[in-house]
Amino acid sequence: MKKQFLATVLILTFAFLLTACSAPSAPSAPAPAAPMATPAPGTPAPAPAAPMPPTAAEAAPPATAPAAPSPPTVSQEPLRRPPAEPAPASNYFMLPTLTPSEAEDRRLSYSVTMQLQTTDFPSGMSALNATVGSFDGYIIRADVRGYDMRNPNATRSADFVFRVPTERLDDLIFVIENNFNIWSLNQQMYELTEWYDDTYWWIYELREEEEYLNELLETAEGEERAAALHRLTQVRRTLRDLDSVVDSIMSNVVYSTVDIQLFEVIPSYESETDEPNIALFVAGGLLVLGVVVVALLVVIVQKQKNAKAANIQ
């Protein structure tokens, strides 16, 4: 029984020592330098020792301390294409594009809605605006939402509406997909050819009527002249309205509308550190100590039982 008890205690003590050795030892403080002895009065001062040649470490040029990291700056430069083949097509742009001959006969309008994610919200927002400007686009609406002090876990977001030349729309989507995470993308195409043709022929007929009324006014008199003037006023008012319609159609054909929602995301990183976990070390030590105490109590109780049994016999 004693041998088993001693073996148990030795094993548990050895385990406790191994656990204690795994903790990093605190760096020892440097020993204080011995005080220099002061010479007695009247004694001549010792001759200075010959200078020792510098060691390799002393002869080496002093190492310069690394420069402190500069604070992060918000990029104002537009996003660039990666160094790949010239003008590659976007993987997300699915709308049909027209050849120059087809573009003369058809009037198409494109609309794109995108939801983007970025981990650097200020730089992403500035780079997005600069990129659209580099493609000869412009912004018509911006709505930026910052932090919410009532919710510490809230992130920032922004809504933009851009107008981008239709011929550069594919390039813009390509740059965005290589610099942001595209969460969702919606693309629509509107056929405006019939509307444009009807409006064009209506304008053509009104121009002919306007020319006829101008010729009529040169010879008309009385009520006929008044009626011609009234009708000419209506024709010219209608022509102005139709010219505005044509301008609006062509504006939607030449420029596409891009609606972008930019969201800030906070990536989750796993904690990776080489330093020991002090709490885990303390818990392990207490566990080993508790096991030792329980083992001793079990041995003591067993001895008491054996002693009582011996007394009874």
C-alpha cells in the first residue's frame, strides 16, 4: 500500500512540475554593477590603458531603428485594371452589346444595380468615385451613412447613383469586380428604338407643317392669318417638347445609370498568438493539486479503515 501511495504521489508531482515548466520564466533582472573604488589621496593616478581595437560588432555601422508606420491614408486614385490582357471582358456583364452598324439602327438603354462589400470603407468610397470619374462618368446622387453610436456593432454604408458612358460600362464593371466583393448584381436593358422612331417621324411631320404655315403667313390675311398663327404656335410648342423627349432618349442611350450600394464588412480573424495562456496554466496547476489532495485523502481514509479493521480483529 505504501509503495502504491508513493508511486501515485511521485507521478502526480512529476505531472505538476511538467505543467509548471511549460510557463515562460520571467526575464531575470540584470545584476547591479559593482561600485568603483576611489583612490587614496596623494596616490598618483594610474596611466590610461591602451585603447583596445574595436570588435566586429563595434566596427559595424549602427543599425537604424525601423521607421514608425505612417498613419493610413485614404486613396484618391482611381482603381486600375490588373496587368492582364488588354480590355478583357467582365465576368458579370451579361447584357448584349451592339456593333457600330446595329447601334445606328437601335436605341438601347442600360441600367445596373450593384451591392458591393469592402473592408476599407473610406478608401473604397474614394476610389469608387475616382474610378467613375476616370471613365468620364459623373455622380447624380450620394447617400452616406456613418457609425451608429447606439449600436457599436453597426457598420457604414453608402448609396451612389452614377451616370457612365455606355461604351465604358463593361470596363467599369470589370474594374469593380477585381477590387470589390460583388454581393449582388442586377442588369436591365430597355429597348427605346420604337419610341425614338415614332418621335422622330412625328417631328419630321411637324417640321413640314411648320414650313407650310410659314409660307401661308406670307399671303394670308384676316381670320386665315390668325388661324395660321395659332396653329404655328401649337406646332412650335409641340416641337420643343418632342426635342426634349429625343434628348432624354439619347441621353439614356449614350449614358447608362449605375446604382451602387457600398457596405462595410468587418472580417473575423481567429486569435493566433504564441504566448502561453496564463488562465489555462493556472487551471491546469489547480487541477493537478486537487488530484493530489484527493489521492491523499483516499489513502488516509483507507488507512483509517485498515486500522479499525485491525483493532476489531
